[in-house]
Amino acid sequence: MRKPNKLPGEVLSEEYSLEYGKDTMEMHVDAVKAGERALIIDDLVATGGTLSAAIRLLESGFALLQSLSCLVISAPGNDVYMISCFFAERVGVHVVECACVIELPELK
């Protein structure tokens, strides 16, 4: 999982609150499969925003499975319409544990 615009390809996004605003967490649509178990390790816990966003993405985010587009041409006026349908399913990963790691050298 990364901050916005760091990952190539299709991603799922989840917005979360910071102490000074909002940010977004992204993950590849095919990073995990439904039914898998996950351990989330964050580098710091302040507000818990990134940890919460990661859990939401893994447990209940939606992964795009398939996109179907159809071109429809209307005969009388020769109008052209594009119709797109998207099929999605919940990611459905079970988060079994979360951990945060931080170095505090001042506290030894």
C-alpha cells in the first residue's frame, strides 16, 4: 500500500483523516485475493488513519473484476453512445493482526 500516484496500474483507494486534513491510501487491485489473511505493519501510529484505511481496503474495498463496454449507434440521427458496465467484488481479506514500529532514540 502506498500514498496516491506511487503505484503503477489499476488501484483501489481509501481516504482517511489526518490530524491536519485528509489523505489517501492506494493498493493494486490484484494485490490480494478474497479469503487470504493479512498482517498490517505501519511505520508509525499517530491518529491511526493509515492503519484504518489499510484495514478498510483489505476487508471491504472493492476490486474491479471486469469492464464491459458497448458502442450503440442510433440510426435516425446517427448519435453514438458508449455504455460501460463494471463488475466488482469485495476484496474480502481477513486482517489477523496490526503492528506499528517506531524508533524513539531519545527514550533509549
